[in-house]
Amino acid sequence: MSFTPELVAELEILALYSLENSQEGLKIHHTAAPQAIAAAKRLHEKELITQPDGGYLTSLGRDAAEHAQSLLTILTTQETA
């Protein structure tokens, strides 16, 4: 298994969510990049977010966002070390 461009786009969307405030959602506008629009739709189909254009994280989505953001932090920290 490898990171496909589609999975990377989904990870990028998950990384945008605030983990500090569960009442803070996202709105992916129709003018966003097509990859972002498609990624949000896939995340909704996987039941990670509440709306096909963003919305809020589900419980499973919050877990995924935490892992995605942790991985991003780890990888980014390693780059600067």
C-alpha cells in the first residue's frame, strides 16, 4: 500500500480541521481545487466528515485527523532537525 494522490488530498483536508474546537468545521467551496472538492466528498463517503463539502468531523474523523496531524508534525519536525 502506498500514498496515492487521492489519499494525500484527503490527509490535507483532515490536517485543516481544528482539534481544539469540535464546533469548528470546514466549508470546501465550489471554487476550491477539484482535488480538494473530491477529497472532501470521499471523506464524507467514508463517514469521516458530516457533509460532502466539509462540515464537522465525525468521531472516526476526529481520530483520523488526530493521526494525520500527528504524522504531519512528526515528519515536519524531522525535516527541520
